[in-house]
Amino acid sequence: MDTGRFRVPAGAMDWAIAISVAALLLGTGLSGQRPDGERELLGAVLLAAGGIALLARRRAPTAVLGVTGACAVGYAAMGFEVLAVSYLVAVYGAVRAGRRASTVATSVALLAVLPLTALAVRDGPPREAFAQARNVLEIAWLIAAFAAGEALRQAERRADDAERTQEETAQRRADEERLHIARELHDSLTHQISIIKVQSEVAVHLARRRGEEVPEALLAIQTAGREATRELRATLEALRNDDTSPPHSLEHVPDLVERARSMGLDATLTIGGQRHDVPDAVGRTAYRIVQEALTNTARHAHATTAAVRIEYLPEALTIQVDDDGKATPENAPAPGLGLLGMRERVTALGGRLRAQPRTDHGFTVQAELPVERTS
């Protein structure tokens, strides 16, 4: 059973408000001084219409503002001296919906039309007629309705901002926990698996140099060590990857270079060595390195050129991105979050990263990512 606070449906609330306002206007208008004949009937219809129009105040606040204002002018012209309650409710709803400019414009027009209407349809001195018209729409009530709508709109916006901030905080904490798990796995498993892999490969190498037959168990340990290393790196990459878009790889690097050119940077791409397949984790990391390096160059380095070079080596993949920016060894920029994240990606794969100013000027990013090749 839901024991929370009972909430009235919005539709039922709109009907209750519309009917209540229509009844209030009719009761007030018919109980006081009113015209006779057809003018009385038409005025009563306009009083009721002003209240019923409030049913649409959530869907079309500006239109309801105009309809209720026209009804107020209409029943005032018929001779009913009634406060335009429906228009005040419409003002509240329109301001709450963010239609402040249209509300102000409509209200100013209405304040100008009502006195003219009173002067045109009423008998007696103009001063008295003007005073009677002001009673139809008290400026103080109008300001109060405007202020109430604006106050609630600000409160709802603050509540939405607080909810969005809470969701962002929860997502950030989840990402931080994911990175924490990745680091824990890296620290606790990578070292031991690397030892097993290296020891088994050394044993196989020594046995083959001596001309001895390599035991099947030792070959199985060597293969298992390589497979475990690849699986661990892939798992770490999955834990670290917080992107919802499809993963990028080396084949998407030319798009990065072309995008850098569209930003006014004279960017070039050189690919050397004998191309061969690399693990997905290595391809994604290489893409991220080039992406981060070119982004920093375009945004912060004040550079005009950038050179990207990718080299396929038998046991590694190297990436180098150089620019001619203003960085110098004496004026090295502080490493940002992008560079730290780049270094963590490279370290998780057992690679090496060097990011520093060049000798003359500019900045260089060099990474070497090991590529496990099965024999």
C-alpha cells in the first residue's frame, strides 16, 4: 500500500479550478448590479466562459490569457462590475509556464482597454467611470498573481536543477567506483599474471636453446598467460569505458585529423610499418590518444600545425602527435584531466606514455602500446 502523500490528478485539479472560478464569477456578477435583457444573458455567458477557458491553461497558457482577457472586456462592456478572477488565474498559469513577456504585454493592453470600455458604455462623469473600471481589474491583484506564478516557476526550476545535480552526482560516483575497481584489478592481478607469463616464456626459451623438448604443460601455461593478459586488459578497458556511443578504433583516426583541419589546424597523418591487426583495447586507446592530443592542440596550444604518426611495429604500436604551439621546456603546461586519463589508459595496457614540450617550441605526445602476438 502506498502510504505516501495523496496527490490530486492534474486534470481533476484543472476542472475544479475552472468550475470554481466560473461559479464565483457568475455568483458575483448576478448578485450585484447587472444589466437587463440580452446584455445580461451575454454577460453571464462571458463570465462562465472566462472560467471554463482555464481548463486549457496548462496546454495553451498564452491563448487562455487572451481568451480570459477578452471575456473580462466583454462582460465589463455588458455592464458587469466583477473582478477578473479568471484573468488573474490565467496570469499565474502563464507566468508559471515561462510566458512572462506575453503576460506583461497582454496585461498592459487590458489595463488600457478596460477604462476605455467603461467610458464608452457607462453613463455619468468620466472620473466615476474610470474609478469603476479600475475596480474591475485591481492592479495590486495583477501584480500578486504575476509574483505568485514567478515564485512557483523559480521553485520548480530549482527543484529540477537539484534533481539533475543529484543524478549527475550519482553517475559521477558510479564512474569513480568503476575506475576504482579497474585500478584494484590492475594492481592485484596484472603483476602476478605478468610474472607467470614472463617465467613461462623464459622457461620455454631456455628449453629450446638447450634442444630439450618443451613440456606440453609449460606451453599451456605460456598460452594461458598470454590469453589471461589479453582478457584482463579487455576487462579493464570495459570497466573504464563510460561512452554510450559505438567504440572508435584506428580506422577512425583519419576522421579526427580531418576534423582538426576543419577547425583551422594544418593537420597531417602518417602511417608507417607493416599493418597488422591489433587488439580492440589497443585500437581504442590509440584513438583516444590522438583525439585528446589534437583537442588540446586546437584549444590550448595556439598552434598552426599538428603531425600525427602511427607506426606498426612487430610487438607494439606507437603513436606520436607533435604541434608547433607556444609550449616550451621552461613554460610547460600543467597536466589536465585529459592527459591523466590518457596516461591511465596507456598504463592499464602495459604501455608507456611521454607528453612534454618539444626542445624548441610546441608539444609532443608519444605512446607505445604493446601488441600481444600469438606464435
